[in-house]
Amino acid sequence: MLKKKITLKHIARELDVSISTVSKALKNSEEISRDTKEKIQAFAKLYNYKPNNIAISLKNKRTKNIGVVIPDIVHHFFTTVVKGIEKYANQKGYNVIVCLSDESFDKEVINMEMLANGSIDGFIMSLSAGTQENDDYNHLKEVTEQGIPVVLFDRVTDEIDCDKVVIDDQQGGYMATKKLIDEGRKQIALLTTHDYFSVSRDRNEGYRKALLDSGLEIKDDYILRLPYMDIEEQVISDFFDRIEVDGVLSVNEIFGINAMRVLQRKGYVIPDDISVIGFTDGLLSKHANPSMTSVAQHGDKMGEIAAKMLIEKVESDVEEETYKTEIIQPTIVARESTLNPNGAGSGN
Amino acid sequence: MLKKKITLKHIARELDVSISTVSKALKNSEEISRDTKEKIQAFAKLYNYKPNNIAISLKNKRTKNIGVVIPDIVHHFFTTVVKGIEKYANQKGYNVIVCLSDESFDKEVINMEMLANGSIDGFIMSLSAGTQENDDYNHLKEVTEQGIPVVLFDRVTDEIDCDKVVIDDQQGGYMATKKLIDEGRKQIALLTTHDYFSVSRDRNEGYRKALLDSGLEIKDDYILRLPYMDIEEQVISDFFDRIEVDGVLSVNEIFGINAMRVLQRKGYVIPDDISVIGFTDGLLSKHANPSMTSVAQHGDKMGEIAAKMLIEKVESDVEEETYKTEIIQPTIVARESTLNPNGAGSGN
DNA sequence: TTGTACGCGTTATCAT
DNA sequence: ATGATAACGCGTACAA
């Protein structure tokens, strides 16, 4: 019942020819006679011969595997990026090895070391919270010094010379804040994380810039910094008790959704009394009640671009020392949590 | 600047010893003299020698890679399963290669063929919609006949002899329906998919059984079958116009959330007028407004168990022909979309 | 104590 | 037209 994988050697033995003849015949080499080729090809087909990937990898020093290291997979944004990577990579004949750092520096290091020992041709990754907190990128330096191409996406660092794909987070923050201002909102709160997240930093910056540009004051007590995990509703509730707001910008989806609930419970009607915009246009924004206007990150596009950049580097033998940073423009998906002064946006 | 990976051969050449001496020394073999060992180990450490995974794979015929083939990764349930698999697998020194079938039969076949040629030691997978629709499992048969272990989870089939992990979907459907009945609901609608999803079939069965056991009538016009993707709210709205309901069971999260919105728009108050229970306890259920009571699938646990089963098979050289099916018991996470007659359930 | 030789499966180069 | 050989990197049985 067990039909073990057949190798060139088996075929050679069975057909009483040499291994190299079999190899050539299966590659349809001109060197081999019509007869032998047909015989060998038929036999190979019959026994469903397929070359062993590992052997080929060893020989070619190319695995056709891409290592993807992300902080978390139970997270809509990363998930869309992985999907984008998969799509492009598969199409190019690459497999995707996914490793999770769980936001931990140590796990990120361990995973990368595992993969760097020949398992993959290159990395696509987004830095873990721990790594950004530590501000330690030696594991990345080691990998790039070995000549393994790396593409960073979303959570990146200037410390490493490599290709990068980011969205213009500052622009996203700016656009969203501007939209609130254009609706006539003047008291706009910002829900954000701590500053070691590069993305939050940039989004905050956009928020400030938009306020400034519109001659509005930046008030520190209108900014709430929440821990990335384990949000406590009470903290949000207290925050909104302290200040009077008519607009809320959240640097992610979760904070935004939670803010909407808290505000609704306090009796505010969204968007009549308060407009809310979140980041990371995911399932929650789409299915919230009211559905939440949000800044789309285009994770799938990001993944595709990252994969494209990586595979190009992997397949070009030239040791270029030139790195690009692709900046994706964010988009606002207008939904029910904001007013619609210009009647725009379908939402879905 | 480029510090290419060093091999045994390099070390041997540099230290003027044989490759096997180096190999043994690095394994701390008793055969090698203290002196040489120290010299070699120091050198290896200095140049950060790490054995090449590919070479080891070729030699051992073991890749330490697990192939995971799932229909979709932008999907909370699958994502939690992947996380569970990763957790267990990493701990055991395995990498996880994730491939997406995109619910397509063809893609599933192609991906499996790619991986089956030596890239992985075994598969963990959940059948694509296309595969279940086609009812064609030859690609799985081929793989198992080659002696590659397979573990199916969630969307499984009786056609293949292999280890399986499922939740007791019928029990989940039963429990949920029973809960609605216990709340005093008598007109319970069922939102489901088409029958070729094994999970839906089982959940439906639980629904029927619970009604029967409670002496309630099973009415066909209380059952709405929706396409898996692209739900149209209008269809749901029309459905609820045709019938009078006080309870809704949805075989997934999305249908449930959509039903809540539609019902709320029609003026019903949840859970005062109508209770709603969904399946797949994910982000949407948790953050819905009101938050949705739902049947938890315990994807992480499922993933861990699947990984455990697979790795056990992979690492046991005995060719057992005995396969287990692990059945995970579902749990109801009580939230705000149902009444709380017994004051149970924390939610969150 | 150290080294030689072989094998894992494949391909490419160089004989025959 | 076919075959022998070496090489990819490693490990190990066996020889010295």
C-alpha cells in the first residue's frame, strides 16, 4: 500500500541505465535518444516521479522558501499582509514559512536564527514590540551581513539597511484628523499607544500636524496612551469624563471600537454628537455598529510589494547595496461613524 | 562586510584537520582529544558556525517542517489554529510552512504537491470549500499513501484515514439551541451555509435535535442558507420579514453579526425581543454591540492537539495503521445578545 | 585520536 | 548517446 517517493536512482536501476541518463532524459535533453527518453519519461510518469526539493535546495543553495516573521497572526492586518505575500510568492514558486514572535524580542531572535541556517532565501518581517522596545537589532544585522535579503514592513527601523515597505502613517493620521476637522470637529481626542511603536509615533505626528495646520490647539490631556494589550474600558471611560470631545482618532481598530462603546454608553450618538475614526481597516470597523470610518492600511498590497521586493533581491545575483523604501498611501474608508459632508465613500 | 555562512569544510581547511574531525569535535565526541576539540569549538564559535538545515534534512530525511494548508488566513478561527500549531511545533523545534488554498480545490492540490516533494514531514490541514464541494480527496490519498502523516482539523472527511481533530459541532449546535430554548425562545431561526460544509451540517443537526428534544417543531422556512462569502443583507432582511422569530442561531460569526444589525434596524431590541447566538467566538462576537453570545471553537487548543498528533506520528518510526479522532468540546461564551437566566458566563 | 569513504538526491561537467 | 564523477553540507561506520 505504501508507495514511497521514487528517486532518480530507482528509475536508473529499474531501467538499467545510469542516473545521469535519467536526469537528462527527464529534462528532455537533446543528448539522449528519442527511445530512451520516451521509456524513461513514461516510467517516471507512471511512478509519479517528482524531484526532491531538499536535494535541489542543497545543490542550488536556493530553497524557494521565504521566511515571514510577524508579531502576531491573530491580527487582521498581519493576516492580510501574509495573504498578500503568499499570493505573490506562490505565483513565483515560493513557499512561505511563517514564524510568530509573539511580540517578544527573544522569540524573534530564535525564529530568525532557526530559519537563517539555510531554510529560507530571505526574510519578510515586521518588528515585535519587544524588539522595538529594546531597540536592539543585532539579529537583523547578522542576517543581512550574511547576505540574506530582508524586507521590513510596517514596523521598521532606520538601524537596518534593507528594503522596506510602509504606509505613510503620518499622512494617514493627517488625513483622518483633517477629515474630522472638515466635519467641523474642534475637540479631537487621540487614542494611541506608547511611543516605541514607529507607526503610532507617525500617526500621532499626522494628528498634531493637522491640528496645527488648521489653527487648532494641541492639548495633552486630549491624548490617551493605552497599553497595546489588555485595554481596560474604565480607563477610556475616565478619559472621556475628564474632557469634552466631538471627535476621536484612534491609532488602531480596537481602541476605536472600545471608544465607540464607551461613548454610546455615556449617551452620545455617533456620529451626530461625536465622530470616530480608527486605523487598520479590518473586520471590526466594517461590522461595528455604527460601522467605523477608518484608515485602510492595504495590508495585502503591502505583502505583495514586500514579496516582490524580496524575490527580486533573492533572484538577482548582483550584490547591490542599494535599498528602497516603498511608501504606500493610506486611504480613508468612510463609514457610519463620521458625518459625510461630501457624500463620499461607499464603505461596504 | 559579507560574512558568508561557514561550513565544516571551511573550518577543517582553516584548522588543517579533516571534516569529520570537525564534525565530531562540534558534537563533543569522546573520540576527539581535548585540545583539538577546544580549538575547533573556539573557532566555530568565533565564526558563528551553525549546521546547514538543508544538508541535515537531506541526510536525515527529516525536514523539521510542518505543512499547514488552510482555506483562508484572514479568518479568526484559522488564525487561532495556526497560532496553536506554531506554539507546539516551535517548542518541538519544527517550523510551520503555511499555504493557503483560498477555498479552491486546485490551489489545495498544487500546494500539497509542492510541499509533498520533501519540503515537509507532515501535513496539518482543513479542507477547502472547493474540495468539499468536489468531494474529491485523491490528493490526500496520494500523500498518505506515500507515508506522509496527515492530520485533518475542523473541516474533515471520512474518505481519508488519518488523525483528525474536530470540535463536537453537533453538540455545539445543540447546546446553543438548548440555551435559547431554556430562555423561553420558541421561534428559533437558523442561519447556515450549504450542506457540503461538514461543520454546518453537524451544527444544523444539533439545532434540529435540540428542537426535537424540546418538542418544538422544525420549520423549513426558519432555516436560511446563505452563500459562504458575499452575504447580502437584503436576503437576511427579507428572511426576517417572512417569519416571526424570538431566537437566532448562526453557524458562524458573520451571519450572526449581520443578523443582529438587520434586526436592530427593524427595531428589535437584543436580547429583550430576540436572542442571538453565533459560532466561532472571535473578535466580532466580542466587540459587537451588543456583544454576541457564541459557541467557542477553541482553535488554539485544536491547533496544539493537531500539532501534537502530527509530530507524534512523524517521530514514531512504527508504521501504525491506527488513527485517532480527537473531539474537542465546544463552550458557550455568554454575552449580551442572550438573556442570562442563570446569571452565568463572564464573556469578554 | 584522527582520517577516509560513503550516502542522502540532484545536476553539471567531463569522459567514453 | 550514455555513463562516470564530483559537488552541495553533513554525519557516521569503518580504517588507520
